Amino acid sequence: MVAIYSLYIINKSGGLIFYKDYGSSGRMDTNDSLRVASLWHSMHAISQQLSPVSGCSGIELLQADTFDLHCFQSLTGTKFFVVCEPGTQHMEDLLKYIYELYTDYVLKNPFYEMEMPIRCELFDINLTQAIQKDRVALLGR
């Protein structure tokens, strides 16, 4: 059973710069993934403005019957969010680790242009290892 369904990275303007599908069923096409990213960016921005709590950084967890959506926003406004099985634990830690991978392998890459889609082999390799390691840890609990 797969704990993580998909991973999205959205730039500060709301553009989808990375998408990876980890589920075997219900795969989305490119247009659907762009719609989900755009919708999440909009909902996140609206939640920041409508929150009664001052300094709110937006929605961090959205729980539904069939999935949970965990979000981490960096100080630069880049959003990392994971769609996973309901009740999956420790997704915040995984998102922060993915952010570390992003800073190490994408932002430090001299050929990467900011706000553009991520095409970095070392990021992909280390991300795959992190997701597999997380799955093994989840199965062991």
C-alpha cells in the first residue's frame, strides 16, 4: 500500500515547477496536475488573507475522506505539498527534508533558472531515495 500519492512544488507565482506521481492508480494527466497546483496556490493565498490569526502562513493540512494534503511553504514563497493516505504521519518532516534536497540540488545548480520547471537528475535520485526510505519507515511502524 502506498502512503504518498503525489508531490507538487509550486513557485511563488503559483506555477507548477515540479510534479511527481507515486500512486499506481488514478494517475493524473499534465493538465489535471496544473489545475490542482493552481487551485492549491489560490486556496493557500485566500486562507492567509481570511485567517483571523495574524501572521497566518496559510493552510498546512487539508484532510479529506480519501486523502490528506500536507503543505510546507518556504520563506521565499515556494510551496511543497504532498497528497498522501489519510492519517499518514510525519509528512511535515518529509516536506522539510524535500525542501533541503531542493536547496542542495536545485538552487545550487548553476544551470537552474529560478521559477522554472525543475530538471535536475541529482534532485530526482535523492528525492526517490527519500520517498522510498519514508515508505520503508512507515511499513515498519
